[in-house]
Amino acid sequence: MGASLPPKEANLFKLIVKSYETKQYKKGLKAADSILKKFPDHGETLAMKGLTLNCMDRKSEAYELVRQGLKNDLKSHVCWHVYGLLYRSDREYREAIKCYRNALRIDPDNIEILRDLSLLQAQMRDLTGFVETRQQLLSLKPNHRMNWIGFAVAHHLNSNASKAVEILEAYEGTLEDDHPPDNERCEHGEMLLYKISLLEECGFLERALAELHKKESKIVDKLDCKEQEVSLLLKLGRLEEGEKLLRALLFMNPDNYRYYEGLQKCVGLYSENSHFSPDEIDRLDALYKSLGQQYQWSSAVKRIPLDFLQGDRFQEAAENYIRPLVTKGVPSLFSDLSPLYDHPCKVDILEQLMLKLEHSIRTTSQYPGRAEKEPPSTLMWSLFLLAQHHDRRGHYDIALSKINEAIEHTPTVIDLYSAKSRILKHAGDLAAAAALADEARCMDLADRYINSDCVKRMLQADQVALAEKTAVLFTKDGDQHNNLHDMQCMWYELASGESYFRQGDLGRALKKFLAVEKHYADITEDQFDFHSYCLRKMTLRAYVEMLRFQDRLHSHAYFHKAAAGAIRCYLKLYDSPPKSTAEEDDDMSKLLPSQKKKMRQKQRKAEARAKKEAEEKHEESSAAGASKSGKRHVKPVDPDPHGEKLLKIEDPLLEATKYLKLLQKNSPDSLETHLLSFELNMRKQKILLAFQAVKQLLRLDAEHPDSHRCLIKFFHKARSMATPMTDTEKLVWSVLEAERPTISQLHEKSLTEGNEIFLERFKDSLLHRAAVAEMLYVLEPDRKLEAIRLIEESTNNMVPKKGALGPVRGWKLKDCIEVHKLLGTVLDDNEASLRWKVRCAECFPYSTYFEGSCSSAVPNSAYNQIRKSSENGSADHLEGGETADSLASNGRLEAFKDLTICP
Amino acid sequence: MVCIRKATIDDLLAMQTCNLFCLPENYQMKYYLYHILSWPQLLYVAEDYNGRIVGYVLAKMEEESNECHGHITSLAVLRTHRKLGLATKLMNAAQNAMEQVFGAEYVSLHVRKSNRAAFNLYTETLGYKIHDVEAKYYADGEDAYDMRKQLKEKQVHHHHHHHHDHGHSHGHAHHHEHGGGCCSSVDAKVSGKKEAKAT
């Protein structure tokens, strides 16, 4: 480094490098400039100066200088290395790898560059390259533990676990017998557990178990050691030993469900879908009864039997389970029972049980057959439970009357208001749900949970501004006004994105969806520092799991929602592009000159105001940033806070394609992925890709109304295409000709016939009928009236049920809204859509969408009456509330006294 | 009702969501990654019957001080899942692991002076004592209690609360000889790691 320079300058060069490493950039810059004064063309100095400037936020100069330096000294590994570091800092990893490779061509054994290269290879999952580089590092420095471990991990990642084992054993061979010293016990134990897990992964189970027994004394993490041993014993079929060990684990933690599952496997009583023979149920019952005596504190031993017991024994167990929890007032009881609602017989038993308990408490203040009196709160909690039960069953009237009674009984319990808010949401009154949640929030301003719950409801009710104001009460981090984005609060960003989308504000919606996408990109980036950290720290199992987690990161639900949301925005943007300035001018030209002038003035004023606000914000944040710590990175002001620039992109479909590709790669089994692919590719005229989407939809769920829609629309469109002229068009045609007969829904049938057959199969389902109607209209527009009739002749059938509280209607609110939109848009029939609305308002009296008679959309609804009376009494709520048990409460009450935004 | 188990990498996103939903002190994903990739034994979650994460404890070892000790970075339980003793169970699990794996002498944590509910849990149920007061510890200017609980001299047992608290005394007798190693050498930290504040 710095060769070819005289001694004085060579020392200065060393100073630049040192200053860079210690982040004393100004010092480095000065040294660089004094060399360049004498040797203005010195390549390595130019490059280092560039790298230094890069850290001082002078990016374009940095690239220019580094490139200049490289040009002047192509044979310098330093220049190439620096170029690589520059790319790396911009996350341009592929380019960086190329630079490092060039550097290594000049200086093949440079350990620093090799190490940097290996990190990038791990990051980019260039696994063969990673193995090679780690091998080279090991052969250069075999006395470093990290190099052995790195080589082994590289082979493991490259799907060669057995090679990894060999390397670790070779490494162990280099250690003294008394290894590890006291200060390395943890690391060594982790390495041993990693090796055992590798043996297990290779299927060398006996060897893994033998190794575990041999090294047991050197494994520090006893709990993991036992869990690993159980896993091996189960795989080896050594069930008796497994059982013994699992009982020991249960003794340590009787609340770990996985131990119970393992124990069931050991005694031959495990079934994937919980189907058991009567004899097996007897044995399971006996097993859990004996475990229950051993672990009286464990709630797991009491809850698990509810899954396998049936009939009378289920009823007895459920009653024993529910009673003490209602007495205690455990708010999560209903959610704990809710998985049982997949079994209709159990639902009936539960319903009767809850009614029986309620009745008994109400009339005698006792549980049936008990002498002791229950405290008054038991009635309230049993009403709470029943309200949630009826909510789940769709009996919103009863649910609301139960919860209202509970609130009347004890008006200070916050959970009741949250539950009522949830019921109203399900019933379709989003505004009332938000108001109730806000009432709950005001009862304990220090509890972020109820604040978040309220924000969620406000967003569902499309009150975005209010929601943000409310959320921000908890997100002030010192000088920062709103750190929801910095803290990666994705549920919030998604919910507001969805709300903006519903309201047609595509810019803001996109802004939020892309913010979530950015968080995922950042999380991918987060792994970079850990490639070297974990090798040092020896947390190898966690490291490898982390890499695998990163590989499937984008299949996570939040990412899926964000990407799908962004694609929808782009599709909408394509279908109805925002007005260009020319068009706006056109609109303006229709106005009188005086109006024009006023309008322009107004616009200018608004612009100036926005600019001023942005500047003030900027000053505020930079001033605060400087005062706190001189170094604090000042966040630049967002130049596009409302996403207006996002709307001005050239080609929305191209943008959408980027996100679609991520969905196709990471969520290939989601119907939504292929629906979006269909919509996008039809617009892009990519016939074969659209056809692929149709085939995927049929593969996943051929009976879904949307799959049917896409299938019909696709072939309808294909039929209407012009006769093929070019070779490509001819090719597309021949593919479709060949493929169509393979689709069982069509075969040789016409599209109209296919549509009719679909109707015949699903004629009792509202959404299927709607899909058929829509397709009928698409295929034969003059049969529109028939299509509308098809929808209107749907009946809201009762779902048969033998329970105590009457039948359940089949239609869902969400579906009815979808149908209403269909009537109003595609079928474009105002009268029919109005008729539908009236009909649905009757089915869903709480729905604001349909303006049902009980909803807050109607001025004199029961809800609005209650609101009026409760507003007067709301001050009382601040006093009480069950805050004592809330861990989430953080005592911010004082701080918020002035900030309430209660109605 | 709720399963208490060690957290896996796949739980981290849900832990972050849980944290953001109910606590005012929040962290970026990298900080969660830093914890699980440093001390995978010290993260526990409470998972409800629907597979949802309703509580967690995020803990670490303080490796730069002379006395090897653990620290609770963050503990949260959703409001909807109170009255189940989850916080106690999570804390006990993390504390046991600190002692057993890393040979921690004591465990520390910070709590807002005004947070009576949490303060009561720490003092009355879990045996923490006030060690110090840190003025203006939180971003909004509130003071924190610096609290500690001794782990090694366990003369005081809490039989009345949770019998499984004593898992360490079962099966293997020599756990006190283990550990310690991870505290004595200072390892390089992930670059750019900012110590975020605990609950």
C-alpha cells in the first residue's frame, strides 16, 4: 500500500487509511490532499480520498475520484479493494464482488480482501464461491478457530453437512484435551451442539446420539442438549427413553406444548389431525389426568384434553375448565376456546354450557351444584364470554345486548368496551367500533395496547388523520415527532395504506405500501453484520437458522399484503392515470379569466405553505439533532410526503411487475398472487403469462369464483384477438389451441356452457352466482337483465343448526358489499344496486355501508342515542379501570393529560 | 392456554409486532436479531392456542462489566392476556437460562418509576430490589428504577409461585460450574449497534 511513494508521502498514505478506519475523515482528507499536491495522479491516494468522501456524504465526488484512481493504477489491489468497498456501501454487492475478485487477481493471498469477499458471498448466497474463499482463508491461517468454523459453515450452507462435520472433527483434533478454557466453555458447547445437529441433519442419528452422550459434560446449554436428545431419541424410535426425558423437561417447564406433543408421540397417542379411536381417547384422558395431578399449575394439561374429548366427557372437562377462569375474569378465555369452534358439536355444547352458567349465576349467584357464592364479577365475565360467543356465531343483536348488560353491570372494565368495539366492527358499523375503541382508550391513556387497538379501528373506519394523531401519542422519541416508520411499525403502515387505497388516495397508499417493502429490504440487509459476528460468537445454529429465515423472509404475510397493495395501486393508476398538466390546463380553460386567476393564486399559496412547513420541520429536526450529540445523523426531509411523485412514474405496469415477481417467488401458493398476475399480464398483453396465471389459479382452487372469472375472461379475450399475423402471435395461438382441451372445466364446451355448468354446481352460493352473472354479462352483454336477475334471485339461506339460539344466516357482510359494488360498477344498474342495498340493510342492520337501521349512519339509531348519553358520563371512566394488572401500562398518564383527543 | 417456549428466529417479527402494539419502547428488527444471535437461550415467547405470540421476554448478558450478569431488555404481555401469570413464567424461564448457561450472578432491568403494575410484579412476585435510580432514562424524560435480583445465592425460594422455577435443581447437579465463559471475554459488537433502552 502506498508503494511507489517517497517515505514521507508513504507515511501520509498510512495515515489516510488509519483515519478512515477510525472515522477521522477530515484528518484523512487533509493527508490525501497533501500527497496529491505533489503527486496529483497517484491512483491509490485518489481512491482513498474518494472512499473518505463517501463517508462524508459526497457520493458523486467519491465515485469520480475512485474511478480516476483506478484508471491511473489498474494494477493496484488497493484501488480495486476501495472500489469494492464503495459499491458495498451502496449495497451494490454484485459489483463489489467483481471488484474484490480483480483485487485478488493481483494479490491472491490478501486476507483482508478474502474476508470481505467471503462476507459478500454469504450475503449473496454465492455458496460455491463462499466455500472456495473460506477454504483459502483456512489454508492461509489454519491456527484461527474462526477459519475452521467458517469453512465448516460454508459447506453446511452449500448442502454438504457431512463435509461440515468432517471439518469440525478435524478442528477438534487440533485442540488440547483440556479444551476449552473457562472463558470459551459457552462457545465450545455451542460448536458441539452445532455438530450434533449437523449429524442429525445428515441422518446419522446413532452417531449424533453417541456424540451427545460423549460430550455431554462439555455442553453448557443443558436445556438445548436435552431437547436435542429427545429429538434424536424420537427419530430413532427409542420411545421409552424419550418419554423419560420429556417428563424431565415437563418438570422444568409444564407450559411447553411441544413437550406434551412429544410425550404423546412416545406413548403412541399422537395424531396429526387429532382423530382418535375411543380407546385412544380413554388412554389420553388417563394420561392427562395423571399429568394434571403432577402439574397443578399448568393450564396446558387442562386445556389440551378439550381437543380430543367428545360428548359428555367434553362437556364435563369444558365446564371444569371454564368455571374457575370465568370467576377469575381471564379476558382471553374466549380466544383460548375459539379453535374448538371448528367442531360444530362442541360449539353447541359450549353454548349450552355458557347459558347454563349464566343462568345459574344470575338466579342464585352460584355455579350449578356449588354451595359457595360467586363474587358479583362472575356474572359480568360470563356475560363477556357469551357476548363473544354470539359475536362469533354472527348473532350480533344478542352479542350486543350481552355486552351492554355487562357494561351496565360494571362500567369500569376496559375489556368490555374493546369487546363491544370488536362486535360492532364485525356487525359492520366501523365508525361506531372506532368510537367505542376510543372510549376504551380514554379510560387508560397510559396503556399503549388500547391505544393501538383504537388506532386500528380508526383506520378500519377510514379516519386516517385521527388515527395518526392518536398513534403519535405513543411514538414521540425525544425530538422525533413520529417514529412509527423508523421503528418498522408495519401493521400500522399497512392498515393506513389500505385505508388510503379505499379512499382512492393512491399516492399516500403507495407511500405506505412501499414503506413496508423497504422494511423488508432493510431486514435482508441487517444480516450483513452477522456473517462475521456469529462465527466469532459461535452461535452457529442460530446463524444458519437466521440465513434460512432470511431466504423465506418475503413470504411473510406483511410483505405479501404490502406487495399486493402496491400492485393494486399501480393497476389502478394504469387504468385511470392522473390528469396531466395539459389536461388540467384544459380544465382551467373552461373557467372565466377571473376564476382562473383566483384558482392559480390559491394553488400558489398552498404550495408556498407546504414548502414553508417542510422547511420548518427540517430546521426543527436538524437543530434538535445537533444539540443532542454532535454526530447524530440528521434525517433528510421527505421530499414527497404524500406520494405525489410516486404517481408520476412512466410505466406503472413495469413497477407492478417488480413486486409481482417477488410474490410469485415467495408466495406461489396464494390465490391472490395469481389473480394479480392475471390482471397485470392481461393489461400488458402478455397472453401466455396471463394463461400461466389462470392455470395456477385452477391448480390452487378451481372452485373459487375468481378462478372461474379469470378462466372465462381469458378465453373470451383470446377469442376476440385478431387473427394471428406475426410468428409470435401464431406461436401463442398454437399454444392456446393445444392447451385448451387439457382444461377440464372447458374441454370442448363453449364458454357460455362452462359458465352454466359452474352455476349449476354452486347455485346456492352468493359469490359464485355473482361470478357467473358477471361472466354472463361479459360474454353476452345483451343478457344483462338475466345476469342481474341471477344475483337478485340468490337467497340468504339458513345454515341448518340444532343449537339453542336459532339458525345462522349464510350470507357474509363482506360478500354482500362485493356484490353491491358489482351491481353498481360492472353491471352498472343503479336500480338493482339500490334494491340490493335495501335488502342488505335488512340483513345487516348494523352495517354503515348499507345504512342499516341500527348503524351509526342513521341519525336516530340506537347507537347514536347511547353515544349521546355516554358522552356525559365519560369523565368517570378515567378514574377506574383495571390498570393494576396491565404490564403494558407504563404510567404515562401524567404526560398525556394535556394531550387527550377524546370526543 | 398459552405455551411458554424458547423463541425461534421465526418468532422475531411477531415479537416486534407485539412490542409495537403494547410498549412505548421499540426496537428495529436488527436489535432483535442481535439478541437471538448472541444469546439464543435468553428469548422466550408466550404463544396462544391460535399460534399467536401474545408475550415475550427479550434478554441479554452484559459482557463488558466485571460481574457477569443478565439484563432484561424488554418484557411484554398483551393486555388481552393478563391474569395468566405469563410475565412471571417468561421471566423465570429467562432468568433460569441466564444462571444455568451463562452463570449469571444477578439480573438487572429498568422500569419506569410510574409503572406500578410492572414494579409490583418485579418486587413482589419476582424478588427484584431497587438498586439505583437513573434520572431521565426514558426518551420522554421519565426516571427509571435500576432493579436487580440476585441469582446465585438462592437461599430465598419462591415455592408458592411456580414450582417449575426449580428446574435447575433437577437432574444435573453441577450447573454452577458451567458458564461464566461468555462473560469474561469482550467480544466485538455488531457495528453500528446502538444500545436501545429497556422497558
